[in-house]
Amino acid sequence: MGIVEGLQQILDKNEALRPCLNRLLKLNKKWGSRDRRQLGEAVLDCVRWKRTYQYLGDLNTQSENYYWELLGIWILTKKIALPEWEEIATLKHLKIEFPLNAKTTDRKTRESLPDWLDELGLKSFDEDTWNKESQSLNQMAPLVLRANTLKNDPLSLVKRLKKDFNIKATQSSTIPEALILEKHQKLSQNPIYLKGGFEIQDANSQQVAHWANPQPGNLVVDACAGSGGKSLHLAAIMKNKGKIIAFDPHQNKLDELQKRALRNGVSNIQTSTTDDTQLYTKLMGTADIVLIDAPCSGLGVLKRNPAAKWQMNPERIEALEQLQQQILEKNAVLVKNGGALLYATCSIFPNENQDQIRRFLKSEVGSVFTLEKEQRFLTHQTGFDGFYIASLKKI
């Protein structure tokens, strides 16, 4: 059973959720679209609601049938008759009420939170805000596109998607390139996508490039580029003029960036692994903008990746905080006088965000910077991913 195998890989072996789902679907190419959709939905829901389902079924996490029983509870929440599977026979007589009543169940159980995450939420927010945010993080994220303005303007893309493919999209009122789709659908084989007309990117993630505000002709360093979503957006804003140096420790991600750049018609990105000390030394004090989209806990994007709340823990987050500080101090020296340093994470918690910036500003490297502005984007307020962005200027 593909669903049970997926749950074991994600929750026992900490495999990343999306790659795990993609791998399972590739292994079972004969499945129809309904089966594939059901597998994705079941795995996502069982991971997201793990603690709640355990409560509903009074499940023993040490049971050899634990993952089968999680799946059985999911089936019951969907009001579907239980299959005659031996592994879930004990659930036959259960009567399930889902979602849980806020008056009779505690937040950790109701919103399916590990103890440490609930404690961090209460430490970081007032209780009303944390109630709203933890609830919002369990809702499905909208599908958002970023119109590639090197190839088409957002409004013409909205019209073409509707006319040629009956895909309904609405332009964001705050981010001009962000198009919010009416419903989720697979777009990786859409002809416009294959020709680089759009990328899939959350609306709050698209805020980062606009905060950076690059100008055509600028030298920009994307210090943690990954597969390049933000680099591509920066390139489009710069109209392919100037230069973007995209650093990442993983060559396979940079290879993916190069493929995406080719598809997007982007020609001003140069990629390099982070161990290229010669290039790094050459860039010191020359960049108009340095963007640090820092490695983080991912606790702002639980809508998309609920596995993070079970795969993270306070020790791993502490290690990430140290890494974030190292990356800040290492790359800040690349900013020229009067230039900008952007720091962003897809976490909503101060320990990875505001606290990091305060600590950086007190460091020797950070003492020549001033904080221009910062903002935390909460998912219950924006409807999109949780994010944090800070803009600093070198004085």
C-alpha cells in the first residue's frame, strides 16, 4: 500500500514529503488520476493531523499497524466505509467527529502540534494570535503563480490561461506578478509553463525580490539560491540587465537553476558553489544587493509541508540558528557601501528572525549596517505562507 509506505518514509525516516510523494507516484505509473490524487491527499492529511488522528483512534504509536491505523482514521474522517483490512479491524466500531470541538479539546490535540512547537508558539505570540496561526497553518495553501515579465505581462497571462486552458486566476492586489489560482491543478506540462511564461511561487515568497528592489545594471548576490526561484524573479525585475551571482552548496540545485533560467529566458545569472573562495574574495565589498534566503525550520510553510513539525525539534532549530548567523556574517562583507542586505526565512518565529537580526547588528560585521525595515507575514493574516523579511543598509 503506497500510502502506508509513504507515511513510514516521512514520519520514521524523515524523508522530505514532496520528493517522497513524487517517488511513490513514479513507482506506480499505472494508477489513474483519481488514485494518484487520493494518495497525495491521504499522505498529506495523515502527516498533518497525526496527533489528532492518534487521539481520535486512541492509537498506540508502537503498534506494528500504527500507520495502517492512521490511514484508517483518515478514511473514517472522510465518512467512507472502512475496507475489510485486518490491520484496521480494531477501528470498526469507532464514531469519528472531525474537526475537533475547540471547547472540549486542547490546542495541541485539536491542531495536531508537537508539545515543543505549541510551547514555542505561546512564547512567540499572544494566545489569540497563536490560536489563529496554528489553525491557519493546517489549511490548504493556495496555488500561486509568478508571471515571468520577461515573457508576458500578468494580465495577458490571466486572460490566456482562461481562454486557452480554462484556468481561472486572479491577480494579487499587492504583488503585481502573483496570480492566485481558483483551484489546485497540475501545471508542469502546461505549454505556457514549459516555455517559461510562469513559475509556481507563493505570494509572500514573491515579496522578497520586491523588497530587494534591484535595478537594471545592479550586481546582486543570491547567497543561498537553491534551485533559484528568487534569483529568477530578481532577473525579471532587472530586465535581464546587470548580473546575479547565485551561490549554493549543492551543485544539483544550481544545475536545476540553470535549466529554469534557460526556460525563463534569463541570461544574467552566474551560478557557483559556496566553496568557490576565489570568486567570493573577488566579490567582497562590490555587491549592490546581497540576498540571504536562509536555511530555516520551514515552520511558516506547514500548509505545504506539514512534515516539518514532526521532523524538526528544538535541537535542530538551534543548529539552524547558528548556521543562519554564520551565513549572515560571511555574506554581509560582500555588500558595498550604501548597498542592501536582505535576510529572509520561511519561518514565523523570532528566534530565527528578529532575534537573529538583533544579534547580527551587535556583531563586528553587522555594526556597519542599519535596519531599514522588517516584517513578519503571518499566514492567518495574509492567506499565504508564513515569512519574514528584513532589509538592512550598509552605512
